[in-house]
Amino acid sequence: MSKEILGQVFEQSTQVEGVNIINNTTQVATVSDENGKFSMVVREGDVLVFSAVNLNALKHRITAEDLGDIVLIIRMSAKEVELKEVIVNDNANITAENLGIIPLGQKKYTPAERKIYTATSTSVDKVLNAISGRTSMLKKEAKVEKKEMLFRKMEYLFEETYYTERLKIPSEHIKGFQLYCVDNPEFSLSLNTKNKTMSMFLITGLAQEYLTIIEHEK
């Protein structure tokens, strides 16, 4: 007898959106929503196949117990893959340069970087600011600004439970671990290029390193 069931997909403790679910018996397909939830009409013995780009494919055979559950919980695991070289397509995005708004190749400055450029734009200014230490101060400001941007990107990509449950970072050490990550050139590059797969790959190794560091500090 067929029955519509409700299900929810997790990777560790994180709800997973966009997982493809297909009933191999009926060939009916659906996709998990932003909360990892889905619904599908099944019967005992049907085989559901779950797949996503960054997750290992999973098969689940429907049992009588599944049909009696309020929610079918599916737990998937992240793929451990060797990442290939990322090639950026210059024509992929519309920019101010290719629209002719600014000259091609002109350097783009953040607010802090513009201050540095202004402070060192003439030879006289370079001498005066070198004496006053203003240029050094502004360069530090630019570094802080970039780190703040990376912190915001990390907060967007990874929830607190990802650190504590997946990476095993104690909650009181999360901020220190984030600082440790943004100081890593490869990880910073993955955030700046929005390469989430690379970020997830690198953060696992960084977590192991950081846990070793705080263990030695005890």
C-alpha cells in the first residue's frame, strides 16, 4: 500500500538543501528544501536514492517502520575529493571594466587601500608620512578591514554547530579558530573566490591543526 512520507536530510547535524531524491521503483523524483525536508509517495520495499554534488550518494530501502515514522531522517556524508585546479572564466561576470565604466586593468581599491594610495601618491607625501608613521597605520587598517570581510564570509558559510559538532572545536575557541583560518593564505583565497568546496576541504585540516595547538596549551 502506498503512503506519502515526510523526510529530512542531514549532513552531520546540518540540514541539507538541494539533495536530489529519486524513487528507483516508481522513478518519481523530488529535491530537499532549504530545511532539508521533502515528501514522497512510497511503499514498503521501494529504494530511494539520495545524491548531491558534495555528498556521497546514499540508497535507502523503505521498511514498515519507515512508513510508521512521523519523519524519515536521512544522514549523508560529505565527499572527500582531491580538488583540481580551478580555472576562472574571465567572461563569466559583468564587471565595471567590461562595461567601459573604468579603464581595463585599473586597480580597484577598498576604502582603506584608497587611503594608503592617497598617503603615498607623491614623493613629498611619502617622506612626510614615513616620518609620521601614518602610512604604516593605514596599512594595518587595510589588513584589519580584509580580515573583517573574511570573518563575515565565514559566518555566512558555517554555522556555529558546524564548528562544534563537525569540526569538534569547543565553543569558547570558535573565534580564535576563525582568526587562525583567515590567517591561512589558501583558506583566505578560497573564501575570496567563493570556492565553498575548497573552503570545506581546507577547514577540516585547519581544525585538526588548531585542536592540536589548544591541546598543547592546556
